[in-house]
Amino acid sequence: MNRLLVCPPDHFKIAYEINSWMHVEVAADQALARVQWDTLMAVLEKDCGAKLERMAPAREVPDMVFTANAAAMSRRTAILSRFRFAERQPEEAYFERWFLEHGFTVEKLPEGMFFEGAGDLLGFDSLKIGGYRQRTDIRAYQHVCRMIDCEIIPVELIDPRFYHLDTCFCPLAGGEVMWFPPAFDEYGQEAIRHRLPESKRIEVPEDEAYRFACNAVSIGAHVVLPEGCPITMGMLAAHGYIPHAVGLSEFLKAGGAAKCLTLALD
Ligand code: ARG
């Protein structure tokens, strides 16, 4: 999980409203967003040993900074996203070109179903959890599990503030997960509890979940998460991780934080 695809925030702004965090009248400060993004990249590169692949930004797609939504990756294959909202659909062609130019095979889902990549599909080598309803369609997972030859447990996301799986669930390198159970329906919570023993589940407190504690990048022992989550950082440390907090206020205005700004390529 060391090579990450990222997209600089040159054109990042709150240009439309496609999730409950975005309000066009609450603009992102572009200079501060740049500083926050640069700081996140420096922490990932220097403190965590990540290798960053920077793709070229494009003016018409302000949310392309959120590369987690490009695709779901499986070895050298990218299963390209099909965005639910028209505002983000033009990103698909940019991401597809980047993957093809960098030696990846691109697979596409049948038309007429939505899938938002590593924003909604997360997990471990042999078991993945797939968030659905708000962005990804549940039936996309029938196709994805065949493409990546892996079991996928679909879980419904019921709270509009946690509209992508990566806003409320984060698998860690050591086999634990951080999560916020109220973002899932009872059945989804039960499915997750059934497959992951209690010793592997780190439950984040509500106020930190709202600060996107779960939207964290996990690289070996390092976990990079948004600032304002001291209890989560303490729990991570107790499990042997090294937490790093980064200020990401401007990206939270778009409904994203650390994890959304990266796509693990391997
Ligand atoms: N404004 C973007 C959207 O609503 C934010 C995406 C955040 N990405 C993520 N993987 N959670 O699509």
C-alpha cells in the first residue's frame, strides 16, 4: 500500500452540492487547501514512506482531488468508477487515461449502474466490504467480485453524512478496522461484527467520526487522519500504530479528508 495516486488541488473548490457537507456558500479557501494538501503529501512521503504518483488536475472537475473515487484496484487492474452524479462523471475519462498510460488494465462495469471505487470498496486481500445505496449500487458488487475474484460483503450506508464507506470504515495494515457503527444499518453492523472479531474493531466516538476520523490513510504502522481526533489517535497508539494528524478543514467542506485524497495503487 505504498504507492498512492493523488491529484493536486489547483482547481479544487465547492462548485456544486452533491453531498450533505457541501454548501456552495461555504467556499474552500484555495490557498489554505493548497497548504493542507502539501502538508498531507509531505507527511505521507517523508513520515510514512509513501511513493506519490501525481496526476494532472483539470479545471472542469474540482473534485478530482479525491482520487479514492477513481477506481477499485486489484493488482494491475483498475475497475473504473461510474460516478452517480453528472458533476463528477467527466473525471472517469481522466482517470481512465492515467491508468492506461501507467500500464494498468482498465475494466468497466456494465452501463446503468454506479460504482465509486475505493471510496466504497475497502478491505483486506481475501475479504472486502462494499458500501452501497448513497453512491454505489448494490448490484455493481456482483460484477466487481467476479472481476477481482474476492468475497465482497455489501453493507448499506444509512446516514447522509457518511455517504461513502471510507467516511465511516477504515481497514488498517495490521488487520484491524476503525469504524463508526451508526453509519450502517443493523444488518450491516452485524455482518461486520460477524466477520471481524472484537479485538480487531476500533470504534471511533461520534464527534470524531463527524471529523472524519475514519477517513485515514493506513501505511504499515502509520495512520494519517484529520486533526481533531485525539481519542481515535490514542486508540490507534494503543494498538501499536503511529498516528499522524493533518489539518484538512478545506477538504472537509467538500465531504472528504485524508483517505479520499489518495488511491492506493498496490
Ligand atoms: N465532493 C466529493 C463527492 O461528493 C467528495 C468525495 C470524497 N471521496 C471519498 N472517497 N469519500 O463526491
